[in-house]
Amino acid sequence: MKFTTVAFALVALASSAVSFPLDSIIGNVLCVNSHAEGINALTKSHSSCSKILVDNEATSSSTLPSTGANARAMDGGFRQGLMLRSLRYPRLLASALGRPLGSSGLRQARLAHSKRPRVVVLGSGWAGFELLRRLDKRQYDVTLVSPRNYFVFTPLLASTSVGTLEFRCIVEPVRSKSSDIKYYEATCDNVDVDQQTIQCTSGLDNNRQSFTLPYDQLIVTVGAQTNTFNTPGVTEHALFLKDIKDARNIRQRVIDCFEKASQPFATDQQQRQLLHFAVVGGGPTGVEFSAELNDFIRDDLSRIYPHLMDKVRMTVYDVAPTILGSFDVNLAKYAVKRFQRQGIKIRTNTQITEVTKDHLMIRNQPEEPYGLLVWSTGLTDVPLSQSLAKTVANDAHGKRLLTDFHLRLLRSDGTMAINNVFALGDCADITGYSLPATAQVARQKARYLAQVLNRVGRVQGWTLNDEKQFTYQHLGSMAYLGGWKAIVDLGADGDPKAGTVPEEVNAVTNPFSSAAAKRRPLRLTDYIGEGRLAWLFWRSAYFTMSVSLKNKILIPVYWFLTWLLGRDISRF
């Protein structure tokens, strides 16, 4: 067992090193060298710059066994590299070409740079962050407005809530090392579609100062928030699992419950109340958090608080008849059996009517005391989506904004698209093509829109209507069940409630149709199913999907350290 984990960690580290693009390293080194030479050139006269180029040409001719044509080609390549940075370093281009760029020429270069279409992105979640990574900054003047200056890799958020991974392992900064985007830590309060402006409120001071931003293209990726269904007391007493702050609060609360139960004056009744960990919501988030918490208690806290283990309880509540309703029925049954073997109680067909400081009120059942309550019962719209819903189309439940197949927001009548306002991620859905609010849907939409906008900006006369419509490719669903076990559902019918596409619109590419399932040949991955092999697939998939090289190194390192040394139980 331990050998398997060590081998996996070593393979993961090796694969991250091998997969790192070496040409990117070389390209970055060349960029740094070019910038350094350009800065030096700025401090010298025009004649000195010309002499440098002549010397470089002579050196190239003497070093390479080639004619002067090769030297000129090398010099041309050097100049072409400088051309790519002409907008950012116009004087560097002038020095390389042997011609001074006067103040008027510099103003013209900057003017051309500033005339790029202004693209404003709202939100730094899966859709917004992926779009920022792939949008061509040379064609667009990109501005990001978001209350947080980082992206969270949410599939591993439950792991950070119990210390399996540290918080930095799943966080990516939205500011790139080069200043190719503008970022404002603020919240968008209102969108004026007719005037093409947005009203924002800064999140950096107590004054909450407001400001207005104009746009040429607006991309709304504000996500969604956890749905409390207006249950009294949830907002005040429950914890959620949507952000790093939530994971940190959960980790502190778990340790707090054990420390309070360890006090000499704690009664048996108080200990049982403090050590009852309740999770409301039987979807992937609630199930994975329950599994991670159970691992934490069994593997680490049991050695520190052995006298309290007989009082620990964990319960998953869901109003539906079963947990993991979006998974294959057999996989969902496997998850139920797995939880039962681990001592996790599942209470389906159960509705929470009210939450107090330390009790759950359950319809037609006795109240239940608890020490920690995590609420993960689906999503609802955020304030900006609610504001936009007054002027644009939204779904039947009024929770998601509606777009066409090019991801453009629709007017309130649902017939006309707003050509320069797009919506994607958890806050939006396509009319007639309902898709689940998942990370992979948001990611695929962001890649599609970035590709479309890059082509529209690059090809003269090309419009959105010339592009193919968005189609979704379902890549499967995964859930961790604890104890190095998981389930993986890679079937074509991944979510039976999603992907209802009109036959005349998308009969071929609908991944959820029964016809698509019959046409697709069986793959090796269809046999992964459940168990330890599925767990290995789960970890490998999320390791591969992590964004930066830093996190590709940190994630397997912390997995290995957790297995070797255990989780950190300090509270600070």
C-alpha cells in the first residue's frame, strides 16, 4: 500500500517535470535577454545601436558555417522578435531597425495599442480564469473585475478543508507576471447594456467607493452561490464550501469541536453534541467532504483523541431519495455501501426546516444536535445575476441567465441576442441546451469563447455568426469516497437531467442522448468504475488539470507528506 503511494508521488513529480514545456523556458530566457538588450540600447546613441547590430551580424557570420544570407536571416529573426514587443517597447524596435522613433511616432504606437477593443471580464472562477488565460492580449485590452485576486481549483477544495492539501496548492493568482491585464478588486453592481458601462464598488476600503468602467465586450462569469432555500438559520449557523475562506473556517471548526470536547468540564451529552458532524446535501461536494473528514478523523485525530472516538458521529442529509443522483445508479449504490462500512450515516428523504446554533430541526422527526454543519445543497444566483435578470432572459426557475449557442446574452423576450455581452459559467445556461453547473462545462465554454474572440479579432470581416455553435463534450464525473476509494462515471449519460437538446439543433453532438451512447464504442475508461483504481484515476485527473507548474509540484508533494507524516492539526 505504502509502496503504491510512494510510486504514485514519484511518477507524478516526474511527469510534471517532463510535461513542463522546455520551449517555454527557452522562449522566456530569450524574452528576458531581448528586453535587457533593449534597455541597454535605450541608454546609448543611435550610432552605438547600429554598431551593435553590425557586430552581431559579423559574429553570426563567423560563427556559423554559412553565407551572409544566413546572417541576415538571423538578424531578421531578431528584429521580428522585437517587432512582437513593439507596442510595449516601441523605442526598442526603433533601435533595432536603426531608425529613431520620435515623440510623434511613440504617441502613434501607444495610440494604436490603446485602440484595442476593451474586454471586461467579471469573475475569476473556472470560466473567467480560463478565458483570461486563453484570450489574446495583443488583440484586446483586457480588464478583470473580481472580489478575489485568485482562482481556486475547487475539485480539491474539500481536501484543503481537512489538511490533506494546503490552501496554496489549489490557488492561482489572476495577475500574470507580465502586466497584460488590468485587475480591479471590486464587485460589479450593475450593467448598463445600452451605454456599454458597468458600475462597480471597490472592495479594498470601508468607504466602498464606486466607479464606472466602459466596455466594448463584456463577459459575465460571476458564478453562483450556495442555495439555502430560505431555510431559517442556515446563513447564520452553517458553513459552506465554495472558497478558500470556507475551507479554512471548516478546518478550524473541526479542531475546535475536538478541543472543546476534551475539556475536563465537558459532559457526555456536550461531547456527543460537539462531535456530531452534519452535512446537508448528498451531491459530489457533500459526499467528498464527508469522505475527507472521515479520513481525517480516522487517520489522524483518532491517535490524538482516542478517548473521544466512541462519541464521534457523521451524518449526510438529503431531501432526495438517494445521494449522488447525477451518477450511474450502481455507482451511487456503491457509494452508499462504502459510507455505511465507514460508519457514515445517510439520511435521505429528509428535509431540514430550521437551523439553530447547535440543533437541526427536521420535518416530522426529532431535532438533532450538531457541532459542525456544512451546507452544500445546490446553487442559486448571485446579486448581479438577479439584477441582470430584470432586463435579460433567464431560465424557468429564474436562477440562471440564458444565452444563445454563441454564449451571447438574450434580451428579456428571449429572441434577440446582445452581440457584445456574453455569459458563461454557473451563472448562465444555453436556451434549449441545458447543461449542469460544473467546472468542466464552464471550462469548455471559456475555451470556446476565447477561440471565437481571438479569431474575430484576428480575421478581418469575421463575425460571431461565422463561427460554429458551442457544443459540450461530457468528460465524466468523479467523486472521492474515502479510504483511497472513489467512483468514476465516464458514460455518455453522465447526468440524466442535462443536455436536453432539440433534435434539429444538435442531434449528433449531444453527449447525453441514448443514441450517442449506442454509437460510441466502449472504452477502457468505462471499466474503471469504483474502488482503488478509480481513486488513482481521480487523483491523476485532478493532478493533470491543475494549472501551474508550482501546483503540479506541490499537490503530489503534500499528498506524499500527508501519507508519511499525517495532517496538520494546529489551529491558528
